Amino acid sequence: MTKLAVEEAAPGQMGRVLGRLFALSALGAIGGTLAAGFPLLAWIGSSSAMLACAGLYGLLAAANLAAASGVRPAAAAAALALVAPAAASLLPVHARACDAESAYACLRVVDVSTLVGQPARLLVLDHLAHGVNVRDDPLLLVQPYLHLADELMRRRGLGAAPRAFFAGGGAFTLPRAWAAEFPEAQLVVAEIDPTVVELAREAFWLVESRALTVLARDARPALQALPSEPSFDLIFADAFQDLAMPVHLATREWHQAVRARLAPSGAYLVNVMEDRRDPRFLLALVRTLALDFPHVEVWVEAAEQPPGRRITYLVLASDRPTEVARITATRGPERVWARLPSGFVMARAEAARVPVLTDDFAPVDRLMSHLILSPEASGR
């Protein structure tokens, strides 16, 4: 288009023509970004937004056809351009893509009853599994990292009325389990995506009660709005954007807000998906946590891990260490977890020269790029 415009420009008008084209291009880019990021994704979702763009391109093509060759062929092309995206939205493959679509993710509900042996469902956000809930047995924790979080807190002295704050809801598996077992508990779950909350109520048997409160807002402002005094036995960060933690939940400033709201000897747990060979983000997170917590532990499942680069780590930060370095499940599936030697982890962090994560500088995506860009590790 630029070449044609320059060739057809009047003498002395080439600069004006190029300036006009660049201005229109910039205006279109800004308008498209704002339209997609705010109205389109929020109101009609990503798939419908793509179909709407396809229809718009069809209309523009029809308008150009009308200018070049007359109205009648253009009218037929315009009708086709409008009907095709609408028809595409009715295709079965489109209907099966998401059970619900929010401004943040495509949500799917997968029945895993045959795998669990009783009615159970798995929540999938985009391409990642985020929680398995068992309908008739909330205390059965299928996923190993949630099972470990439960066993770890019990080993550290979980009381009959635990106070916990969960950054990220997902399927609400652990809060649902504790609310069922501890009616006097005070459990607060901050989940930024209201669609996730609604789906948990409808499909994952989530019932709010005196013990369980759900806040449909981002975890960081939700926690910082609470009084800055010790109150929680556990703060659990289990939030993700694709494979990575949200940047604002990985920085030292967030950790300081967490520590200010932990009870004496309370624990901060972080679920981390990382590379088994070169977990650079994990090492940066441990190094950052060590600036504000005397004891930082990294736990993994002791059994042989499935093949692949990606594994799940559970990081614990506290004023008090866990008294044991190995935990065997006391209920539920038979599992064993081990704590990595702290000296080994810190030595690796120093050797890797990973940065301290702050609000000013937290290159989470760069630290995890080797994992995110790997088809094997990302699961895409």
C-alpha cells in the first residue's frame, strides 16, 4: 500500500502521503489494542473477537470491491463476510473449546471420575490442570502439591481453627477441604477471575460458609487491605499466568506484605512449576524470600517423577523451620515428599547469579523462558 501510495502521490506530496499512512497505522494499532484489551475480551471473549475481526476484514474487502467493480458483487461479498463468522461460531469444535471463557482464560471442566474411582472433576485453565475436586470426599486431595501443603501444615502444628489466606482460587480444592474439616476455620480466598469463582460454585461443589470467604479481586491488594498485624497461620500463593507466577506476587515488596500478616511461626507457601534441571525462577524466588524470612525450604515429591522437564516445587518461607526433612502421607494416597538441602539450594542460586525480584525489576518471564518456550515442558 505504501509503494502504491508513493507512486500515485502528486509531485511534492510524498511526505504528506507517507505521514498520513503512518498516522493511520498508529491510530489503528492503538484503537485495536484498546478495543481488544478492554471491550472485546471482556464482553465477547477471544474466539468471538477473532471472528468479529474476520467479519470486519470481509466488510472492508467488500467495500474495496464495491469501489472497484460495482455494487452488486460487493453486496454478495459483504453478505458472505458477515454470515461466515456467524456460521463458524456454531461449529461443534468452537462449542467444545471452552466450557466458560473469561477475560483471563479458557476454562474447561473434565470428568475424571473413572481415574479417581468416585465422582470427581478437573479444572483446566487454558492448557494446564489447576485442581481436582472429589464430590463426596472433599478431604481427598488428588494433586500431590496440595496433598503436601496439607500434610506439611499439619506437621507444623495446624490447629482446629486454622486461619489462612489463599492467593488464587482455581478449583478451591484445599480451602474446600479445610472448610469441611474445620468449621471454625477462617479461610479467605482471593481470586481475581469472577468466572473461575462462578464455575467453582456451579461445577466443583464449592459452598461458601462461615469458614470460607471468597474475594473476587486480585490477591495483592486484597491482602494489603487487611490490617498489618499477624493474623494468618498460612498464606498460600497458588496463582499462575500460563506457567509463570504473576510478577506482582513474586517480588520482595509482596513478601514483606505477606510477612507482616503472618502469625508467629506462620508459613508462606508458594506453588512453583519449574524446570527440573535449570529452575532459574525458583532460585530467584528463594533468594528473594531469604531476605525477609530466616528459613526458606523447597519441597518435592520423593517418588520418581514422570518424564519431562517440568516438575512442581512447593516453597515454604517462615520464621520457624519444619522439624523434619521428609514427610510421609498420613491419609489419602500413599506419597512421600522430601526437602531439598537448603545449603544446596542457596549455593545453586548464588552460582546461577539470579536477581532479587522487586517491584522495580522482576523478569519472571525471562527467567522462565526456557520452560515457557519448550513444547515438551509447556504441554502445548
